Amino acid sequence: MKLFLSSVFLSISMGVAAQSTLITNDNVALQQPANHAYNEIAIIPEPVTVTKQEGHFVLPQSILIQAVKSNELKQSITFLQERLGIPTGYFISATAAASNTANIRLVLTDKNDAAIGAEGYHLQVTPQQIVITANKPAGIFYGVQTLIQLLPKEIESKEEVKDVKWQIPCVNITDYPRLGWRGLMFDVARHFFTKDEVKQYIDAMVRYKYNILHLHLTDDEGWRIEIKGYPKLTEVGAWNVKRVGSFGNFIPPKPDEPRNYGGFYTQEDLKELVAYAKERFVNILPEVDVPGHSLAAVASYPELSCTPDAVNYKVRSGERIMDWSRGAPPLAMVDNTLCPANEKVYEFLDTVISQVAQIFPFEYIHMGGDEAPHNFWEKTPQIMELMKRENLKTMPQVQSYFERRLEKIVAKHGKRFMAWDEVLEGGVSQSTAVMSWRDMKYGVEAAKNKHEVVMSPTQYAYLDYMQADEITEPKVYKGLRLSKTYQFDPVPEGVDPKYIKGAQGNLWTEQVYNIRQAEYMTWPRGFAIAESVWSPKEKKNWKNFFARTEQHFERLNAAETKYAPSVYDPIFAVKRTADGRLLVTLTTEVEDLDIYYSFDNSFPDHFYPKYTEPLVVPIDANALKVITYRGKKPIGRMMHMPIDELNKRAPLKK
Ligand code: ACM
């Protein structure tokens, strides 16, 4: 997400939670907790089939894991040893030998079980034993994730927890994913996140059976990968001036302000991250975003630009560099592009791609292609010559020329070329894999044209958007509530599913200054996306999902992973009565909440008026305060809505 539209757009998409439009399916009411009672089986993403049996498996103090093909299963064994061993304090051993006394058996099939594919598993828990069966090690690992979710929440603790009854309900589960590409994108360019923070992010995503981490490694605000032969990319390109507040409108740094905010990963760091992810069955998709979003590279090597003034450019620190007033594509105020008419650019990219290809074993490299402004190109004689020489008529065709050359470089280094959906505009080769972001329709169009597609549309999957009203959330120009994310169907009607590789959520970090906030933005919407990519479509059910989500909030508490409680905040809708008074309607995404309110500036609780019908704002009131309760328990945040803000949202007609 990089669009910066004016604040007129701020409230457009906040009122999205119409319960009536959500999917309901009584077939899966099976696991619905009554009255928010704790349910022992609350798995996210929802498995394909779950059959509860009588009884429990109680963890003994000494646990033996048996895996005959232990070499192939060492990730799952190590994972189990750590995840079971630390919180319980129990002794966990493993053997490759046949054993009658094993408590947990990890079994790779000798004969392929077609029903579960490469990532599926069967999990059987009886009072005597736990058995996970799969065709491939990945399936065993996902079975292990489900097993962990069947244990009490304290299993998520990083320390030993005493006095917990460590038991697992007896159950038979068969499970496999709906889609093969189940990703999260983490923008480490806008703000830099350390190697350990990226590992922490990976740890959280593997709980929910994600298998792709897309790292957005370069942008106007930072170049984060060491490239041998181009040292200034990280000496200059990785650093800017620290600012906090509303990114996009910061005061431009003074020439002498220290540029010491940022960082980068050495190639060794990245290899370590790749290995860490791989042990957890996660592939890392690297993204080098060109030709736009390249100010950090241009500030490091101005000769890569078409614009002579680039010698004066600096890595962006969040000041305004684009004019979005006429929509997309933006008008650039500084030329943040690499020059498609400059052979040095292709030499540079050849070096970058060859090294990226060496570091990341994943078969795709993402080369960006989004939001490239063309207004500087329009004024560049070199571009005019290129257009004449190559018979290019439009600026999107100039960009296509660049993309096609880039695809050849990517292919030369043994990789597949992926890019954001704008690259379709000027025409690209059919082998380009398209990541659809601006709208589902671009992904649909790309699939119709037989491109491989990964869906990550703003409407459902943009994790940088606000999760509730801007009066409580860090301000971004749009909102995306959990219930809307849960409606995400990556394979819409009318599309040939064979072209939809999968989907992902995208966490852009312009407004995300630290890892706690990155977690807050990712969860719980990351649960909803996980369920959209893993679970059978017909099993999706908002009420059931939300009941499980609430239990997973508890698990994330135990894991010390942050999440947003925004789903409990009411949705404000405001209009004018016939006589010009403000009329406020409050709704909630969650069904069983009561809303209490005040107009007298004091803090409402459950002894205050309960919201039952639209509120006419009293004449001299200056704030509406609201809070949600479940029974006698406060559950939402105290929200303070200035009446001036309501006036802005429903201006009085003159
Ligand atoms: C994007 O959000 N510009 C891909």
C-alpha cells in the first residue's frame, strides 16, 4: 500500500460489517462454543474434517516421539521437543526405532494417500497415543501445528507453566489446504525490522499454516539487501532520518540531519532467515521493487536515473514525494524510478538478480512493477529515443519493455518472474506471474489470460489498513475490518482455479514503526486470511470463526504476540435528521455485545445508557464516548468521538 489519497477518503470503507452478508453454515456449528464457553477444539484454520471422540490423551512427564523416517522429520521432531518441552517442563525424547511405548508417532506413508496431497495430514488422538500420518514432511509439520492447538493455551508460553492439566481431547482429523500459496507479505523497507524480528514474525505465521513469507526488500525509504559490487546500496540506501507521526507528510529532512535510521541484511543474514523459514516449511519470496519505488537505489547510484537532478536525491524519510491528487498512477515530485532507457540499469539488475537468486532458493523472484510514475520519463530524451527505436507508443509500453527485459534476466538466473498487476497494462509475456492487489478484477483478468495469479487485493487482504475507526486506530486512509477480511474468497466465481496459485495478506509498514505494531496489524486478520487459503470454502462461518478467534486471542496472550482488539470497537455511522441534527448509528461486528455511551464527557460503563437505537446528538455536546461490554465485562476500548468529527462526517447542507 503506497497510495496516499486525501483525507476525504478516510471514512469510506469503515462501515463494512453487515452481519447479514456474512456466510453462515449450520453444518459447522458443531464446534461453536455456547455462550463463549471454552471449547477444547478451536483450530485455526478450520480443518477439513474433525470428529471428536470420547476421552483425552494426558501428556506423561516423559514423552517419547517415534518417527521411523526421523531424518526426514527432524524439523517436526525438534519443533515438538521445543514447543512441548518448554511450557510443560517435561522430558521429551525421540526414537527412530519401532516402539510399543511411543506416545506420539509421526508416520510418513509408504504409499501415497491421494486424499491429503503433499501438505495434508491425518491426526488421531486416543487416550493411549497420538498419531500423525502424512505423505510428506510438510504434512506432518501441519499436523503438529494442529496438535499444539489442541493443548491448553499455556502451551504457547515461552516459560514453564505449573499446574496446568496438559491434555488433548481425543479426535480424528483429516486436513489439507485449499490453496498452495498461503502467504504474508512483510514490508521491511519502509521501516527496517531486524533479523530476529523477522524470525518472530515467521514463528507467528507458522502457527496458522502459512507457507510463504514475501519480503518487500527495497523501496524509496530503504534498500535492505547487501549486493556485492554495489556497496552504496547499503552504505547510503539503507539509511534515512528518523521521523514519527503521520508518514507521508513529514517535514523534509535538513541537509545536515544525521541519516542513521534503518539497516540492512547481509547476504549471510538472509541465508540464515531462509534456513530458519525452511525449517518451518516457509519459503521466502524476495521482492526487489523496480522501476518505481526505487529512490533508495537512485540516491545511492544516481546514474541509474533518467533525471540529471538525481545527484541531489536522498533516501526518503517519509516526506511527500508523490502527488496523488489526480489518482493513480501518481505524479512524482522526485523521480524515484530506474531509467528503462539506460543500459547500466540492466547491468545493475543483472547483478542484483544473480545475487538474489543465489540467496533465495524459492523459484520466484518478485520484481515489483507497481505505481511507477511516468511523468519524468515523458520529459526524458533518452526515453523518447527508446520509444522511437522500439516502436513504443505509450508509457505503459515503455514499462513493459523494461519488464520483458527484466523477465529474461530473471529467467537467465533460473527463476520465475512475478510482478504486481500494473505490469499487465502495457502487456507482458504470459509466463509472468501476477500478484493482484488493486482489485480482485485484475487477478481475474490475468487468470483469464492464463497468467499464474496470487490474490492479495486491497479490499480484503491489506493488513496496513485500519481495523476500526480512525479515532482509535493509527490513521491510514482506509479501513478493513476483520469481518470483511473473513469474506475473502481468493478463487472467485468464473475464474479457472488452476491459475490461482493462492493468496496472501500484505503488511506495508509506512505507519508501522515496530514489531509489536506489525503483530497488531497482522492478527487477527491473519487468522481470517489463513482460513481463506486453507479451509474448505463451504466450512467458512463467521460466528464459528470468531468464537475460535477469541480463544486464539488467549493463545496469543500466552505467546506474547500482540493482536488488535479492534473487532470489539463499534462502527459509527452518522447522518442528519430532517431538522439538521446529527444522528449516530452504532453497530458491532460481534453479535453479543452491548454498547454503553455518554455525551457528558464522563467514561461510560454498564451503568450508563445502553445503546438501543440511533442517537440524536444533544445540542451542546462535544463528545460521544462509547464502550462495548459482554454482560458485565468491558470488552472494547473506551472510544472518544469528538462531535466536531461527526460534523465533518455528515456536513450540514447549506
Ligand atoms: C502496492 O500496494 N503498491 C502493491
